[in-house]
Amino acid sequence: VCCVLDYGSQYTQLIARRIRDSGVLSVLMPGDVTMERIKGAQPKTIILSGGPNSVHVEGAPRVPDGFWEYCAENDIPVLGICYGMQLIVHQLGGEVKTADGGGEYGRMPMNVVRDSTLFSTEEQDSQLVWMSHGDEAVKLPDGFSVVARSEQGAIVAIEHPKRRIFGLQYHPEVVHSERGAETIRHFLFDIAKMTGDWRMEDVLEEEMEKIRLQVGPTDHVICALSGGVDSTVAATLVLGDRLHCVFVDNGLLRYKEAERVMDTFNQHLHLPVCKVDDADRMLGRLKGLSDPEAKRKAIGAEFIDGTLYPDVIESCPPPGKGQKHSHTIKSHHNVGGLPEDLQFELIEPLRELFKDEVRSLGRLLGVPEQFISRHPFPGPGLAVRIIGDVTEGDRLDVLREVDEVFINSIREWGLYDKIWQAFAVFLPVRSVGVQGDQRTHSHVVALRAVTSSDGMTADWYPFQPDFLRYVSTKICNTVRSVNRVVYDVTSKPPGTIEWE
Ligand code: XMP
């Protein structure tokens, strides 16, 4: 295992991803992780991520006490990236300062200045790397040497080969660092001597074993199914006669979604699923709310204390009633997070995986492709796709109809699998139009379709004009209260995928 300590960089997920792509299991841990948890993972190597802080800010994250001693005793190589490198320098007795001139940002050249353990080939001597830092190391701790410098002369790679501690000021994990992936592989395989034989099958076995250990012989498992790929794969992992699946219709689902999900679960997965109708209560909570955060909070609160516990327990009692222990599976800590006094034990088999890894796991488990390839759908549902008050007028119905036309059109044109996520957004404005010689003053909807590999960054999908023409005509002809369709051409960043 390679543990990645997350100090808050927007690229931390990418570090974990690069490591797994190399065939090494990586586990993300929060920056304030305890030594116990690190020891529990028995890491062969540890990477300290970047982060937005300066080491000099009060309360800036640090490695836990005993970290360096533990790594030395167990001969664990450590690589610090950006903030991670500054942490190494600062905590081991060197000096980090705010960079003169405000730092280095973007893609720029760096040069290796001496023979090193970190860079093994000549091709690496001069390379373009991705920088994003305001602080820099100006004096290294004893025994460390400078391996590379930026064109401006800043220290951008350091090492102490004997102690097996390494630091990179730039981000080798982003594609803009031309030899970054090579450097990470060199660290994992040549320096840390990892084997690179980790496969998705291993996750499957490990997770099943963990579940077997956690769920005792008389325990029962409740799985909240959403119909999406994560919960379906999670349920399939636990399949057995002590698994009780529940599907909650929260009133914020797509067109006929509840019926379709129930049908497909029964027909294709042969999962006994119990449906709970919470639409009225959820919409009641949302009435009059138009601030995005207030809406999300209301949904989160209802999700937790309104639906799950009382309804599930009343309407889906486990066969052997009165069991002492129950477990519940959730693949997302959705919206507001879970309460502290959760009266279940949590099983989160997919917690560490990215969406496309969950998909691979699902394929290994034989989950039908129609579940695997579904676009993600957010927990707060259509509520984050209706700007303003969800409950006003017929907004939900209008949006459902538009969304259905859009998604069906994408399928008809063979584009569904090329797109990460596609949906419509209801805008709280009206526009003037003309339909059948009549002046109209009707709804405006926006369409959004993006490509992405993990939802962290995304690009808008470049539909052909023919498709856009087809779909906008079809929407206005099918959904009579809509007279204008616009297409969202914003990437993430600066936008997010959802509008709220
Ligand atoms: P954003 O809008 O943050 O979305 O770019 C990234 C991905 O996450 C989904 N999303 C959510 N999923 N609960 C979820 O389960 C949520 O509260 C939530 N908010 C956004 C979104 O659909 C996209 O795939």
C-alpha cells in the first residue's frame, strides 16, 4: 500500500490515481491522520500531498508526532509534493520562505543540477513541470541535497537518499508535467521497490473479506439503493439473504425513475428492494427555499432524519426482528453527512474508489452494463437543477419532461457513452417567444453535457450543430411551456458540473 496524506491540494485525487494506474494500491488519508491509522495500513511508502497552506500559518497541518521515527525504523520512503516538500524542509530543520516575486505558477522548465536518486535518466535532466506555489525552500535540513532548480533558481527537487526522503516542489501528478508519471513510477518501483501487481480483483477479494469479518453471523445489512452505479455495485458485493435493500423516492427524481429503478432491480439483479415514498415530506421541507445552500441543507436533514431510520425500519423489518446489530451501506456521505449517533455500523466498500474504478469492479461482479454505464446523478437530485424554489408551479414536471427528451435524444444519436453526465436545468426566468403566430412568455431551460474522468474537472461536450438543432426543436415541440433552450459552454473550473 502507498498511503497518500491529503493536505488539501486540488490534485491529491490525481496522485492516488496515478499510483493506482501503475498497479499499486493507494489509500488516501486526511492530513491530520493519527499515527495509529497510518501504522494500521502498513504502508510500504508514503506520499505527502500539496495543499493551499503555508507551513508558517498557525494551525497549518503537519505530519503526526512520531512520523519520521516510524518511517526510519521501517525503512519507508517518503515523497513530499509541493506543500509536502515544504513540510519536510520545515519540520526537519530547514527553512521555507514566501517566494520573492510571489511564487511560480503554470508550466515551466526545470533543470536537474546533480546526479541523483530521484531522476535516473538523461532525458529527465531538463523538463517542463507544472508549478503552483507561493512559498519555497531556501535552506535544506542537514543531509539533504538540491537535485533540481527552476529557471528562476528556486529549489524544486530535493533528496536524502540515505533516509529515503524526497521532495518535489512541482506537481508530477498533473499531465502538464511532461515526465511526472515517469518520476512517480520511478519512485514507486525503483526507489520504494513496490511490485505493481495490484489489480481490481484484489479490491474485490479484500472488500468481500472485510464485509465477512464485519457482518457477524446474526447481523443484517441494510443498503440504501439509489439506482446508480455506486450503490448497485455495493449491494452486489454484499448480496445474500441477510441484505435488505431500500429505495427512497424523495420526489426529486427524474421522469419515471422510481418505477424504472424498481423494475430493473427486480428483473436484472433479482434484488428484493423495498420502496419508501418520501416525496411529500421532502417537498414540504423545500417549500419556499431558494438559496442553494439552504436547499442542500434541508435535503440533507430530510435524507438523514426523515427517511432512512423510521421508514426503513418500519417498512423493511429484517426477517429475524429484534436483532441487536444492523449495518447500513452507503456509498456516499450525501449532502449533510451522517449524524454522530448513527445507530448502525457503516460499511463503505467503495469509499476509496473513483467512479471509473467502481465501474470496473461492477463489471468484475457481473453487474449488467446498463447499471455500470449510467451517468452519475447527484443525491439532492433535480433540486440542484432547478434554480430557486423547487416547489413553485410545475417546475419539477417541466424539468422532468425536458430531461427525458434530452437524454433520449442523446441515446438516439449514439452519444450517451461518450458523455460523463448530461442533464437539463430549469431557469427561474421567462422569455418572449412566438409559437404558431402567438406571442408566448414561457420557461427557459439550459442543457448541460460534460466529459470528465472523475467529476473533479470537466469539459463541456462539443455537440454538432445538427444535434443541438434537433434537440432544441424537439424540446420546444414536446414541452409546450418551454420556448427557449440554451446550451452551457462552461468547463469545470470555473463552473461546477451542477448549477447549484
Ligand atoms: P459538481 O457540481 O460539484 O459535481 O461539479 C461533481 C459531481 O458530483 C455530483 N454531485 C453530487 N453527488 N451528492 C451527490 O451524490 C451531492 O450533493 C452532489 N453534488 C454534486 C454531480 O452530479 C457531479 O457528478
